[in-house]
Amino acid sequence: MLKELDYDVKISKQDYQEAIKPLQAKLMELQRQLKELEIPVMIAFEGFGAAGKGVQTAQLLKGLDPRGFIVYPVKNETEEEAMHPFLWRFWNKMPAKGRISIFDSSWYRRVLIDYFEKRVDKKQVKASYKSIAAFEGQLIAEGMVIIKLFLAIDEKTQKQRFGRLLADEDTAWRVSAGDLLRNKKFSKYAKINENMLKATDNPEAPWHVIPATDRRFTTLRVYEAVTGAMESAIKAKQEEEQVQVIYPHSEEEAVHETVLDKVDLSKSLTREEYQRKLRKLQKKLEGLHGELYRKRIPVIIGFEGWDAGGKGGAIKRLTSKLDPRGYEVSPTAAANDWEKRFHYLWRFWKHVPKYGHIGIFDRTWYGRVMVERIEGFCTKPEWQRAYKEINDMERDWTNEGYVVLKFWMHIDKDEQKRRFDERSSNPLKKWKITDEDWRNREKWDAYEEAVNEMIIRTDKPAAPWIIIPGNCKYYARIKVLETVVAAIEARLQED
């Protein structure tokens, strides 16, 4: 892609001025339509050093209402960002529906500069390509417009521009030692970029590779690429075209197997056994928590289960002896109006714990394939697609060294009824029971079908589902603690 470019192309000042004004007006109008249609946009500038990413970003902004965008310069990770998966900082910079995020360098830095500077190895780069493909695919499927611009210059032009910048003390700071090294090894770095462009160019998010030797020509090509992508997205939305997605399974591959029926709910512990094991396990977990922090190993624990299944009790016993500075419990309710303006996984990425910490989710991202599926809060294609999206997200976490555990707190229908009645009659527990709980109970069979499919499609060796027999609260709480302790011990032994 890079070798075929014409780096000598130029445009006159007069032709440029005649062309740019209508393009700027057009861009402003497209931004207004994007806002009305609630279409989010991410624009990623990549390219060689001194190719003019900053200049072209500034030129593009002349055609945009400043109230509708944010520009993010992406440099080396901050200390906080380096304590999370590499895509975490981009999920946190996600534009809401109708807004635009512009990235001066982007998530591709991982497979370009970081790889060139040997901050990541070939194995990590291979995994990063998969993560990037999943990241873009997830966003596009939910309506995001991703515009990728690559500004290219040749080795000679780059060296000349660096020379001019270094000759002026007011601009010399803009040229780093890394820039000079990449110019010295231009062919090697160009090959890395060429491989990236070929590996990540796709119809839904194509690369616009633009010669950047003549600023005016580059600006016009940037405007044309951006307005063209925006026009296509607006037309598709107005015509209600759906993004075509390859689902991880088809209608003919429906799940008929059941895993919940195989659970032995008769398992129990006496109060004396429970208290003895509880003290021992909590003390053990307290020590392991310190080891996790020292070795910077992160843990994600998700709790799902039937209403009144014992999630809260299990979480309380899990955290009661932990250092509160090293964990966070994130209770998940229905998405509020602001959260609905983002991809459904956005609010969970925001709470991914940093290395050495524990993140506990009281209900999780699996709401997409349970309550949202059953209550009609998302379409069938959306919840069908979610299995792969969730598997991809959890794969990103485990590839980054996270321990990921998912608990389904399982009780039978009679035990749930007993607990509902107990809560309703106890003034101190009455707040725990709602009309919605009773309505959900009427849909038990539908939820059971959804849970079985969820577990079968998303139970992975590195991010397993653990079904906890919960008719006996004592047994359930101890089983959760035993499982967490065993998983952390196994992870610590790997280091």
C-alpha cells in the first residue's frame, strides 16, 4: 500500500481554496446530522513521524463544531493506563452517541511504535491484532463509525522535516530520540506499518492511506475520506440498513443441552462446619490478596444467579477480610440514560481493576444475553452477537494476565419462593424484594433456557463458569471462597 503511493502529488493554492470551503461546510452539516441520528464517530490518525498528524487534525477541526468532539493525543501510556489492558484507555475515551472522538495516534500504537521499541513481543502483537479486530468489530456492530487515516511520507522528506524542526529551538522538542531512530531504521519501521495496514484493512473500517508531502493535497484527501464515511453512515441509518455480522452460531445450532439440571442442590454444611471453614478460608484469602498486589496480578470475579440466589451474601463473605484499598465491588443495575449512549460493554470496561487489584461485579455484562434478551431490551441479532463479543472481551483480560471467574448462584424454584416469602414478611429484609422479582419468577423457564445457553457458549478454560449449588447458603458461600482461593493459588504458582 505504501510503495504504490505518489509522493510528488501537489495541488495549487487556488484550487485548494476553491475545494476546501464547500468541504468544510459539508462537514459541519454532516456533524449536525450525526448528532440528530445519534451516530458516534471515532477518527484515528496514524502515520510516520513528521507526516503532519497534528496539522491535519487542526485543519479538520476547522470544519467541526467544537461542542461536538474531543481530541485525544495518544502517547506512551500513563502509569494508570499501564496498569490496565491496553484497550482500556480507548474504551474510556469512547464517544457517546452523536459525538466524535479524534485520536492523534490510536490503539494501533501497540502494534507499531510499541512493537518497534520492543515493549511488546511478536506473541503479544499477534494477540493485539485479534483484540483490535474484535474491538473495532464490536463498536461497528453497535453503530460506531470508525475512520482510519494513515499519513505517509518517504524517508527523505521525513529527514528534512526533522532537520527543520531541530534547527529551531522553539520546535526542537517535537522531535524525540524515538523519532530519529525510526528515521534511521526507516525501512524496518515502514515494513511494520505496511504489515499493519494489510492486516487491519477491512470493508467496515478501511484504511485511507494518504500521501502527506503536500499539506494542501493531504487536507483535501482527509476531508474527502471523513465526509465520505460520514455520508455513508448517515445514509445507512436513514435507510435503516443493518450491519452484517457473522454470528458465532446460526438458528440451526440452537442449544438443547442443559447444565443446570445436573447440579446437585442437596449439598449442604452444618453451621459449625461453615464457621470453621469460613474463618480458615478468609484468613487464607487475606494473605493471598497481599501476594496478588505484590506480584501485580489482577482478578475479575463476576456474580450472576437467580433472584435471592445468594450473590450478596457470597460477596460479603468474600470481601470481609480483604484490604478495602485493593478491591472494588461494582453493582450492576439496568443501564441508565447516559450509559445507553455507549456500547453496552463500555460501563464494564470502565471498572476493570488495575493490576494487583480485585474487581467484583454483582451482576455483569451477561445481562445482555439474559434479562435484555428475555425482556426485549435488545434485538435478537444483538444478543446472539454478544456471545462472541463477551468471549473476545474476556480473552483480552486473560491474555493480559487477569484471573477471571464467573459464578452462577443456583437455587431451585421452591427455595426461591421460600426466600421471597421470608423477605416479604421481615421488615429488615423487605427492601430486598420488589415487584420485578415476582415478575421475573413468572419467566423462570425462559431464564433457565437463556442461562443454559449462556453457560455453554461462554464457558472457557481461562474464564470458566462455576455453578454454585445454593439451596444451602452455608455451602454456597464456602464453595465460592474455596474456588477463589484455589484459582488465585494456581495463578500465583505460575509466576
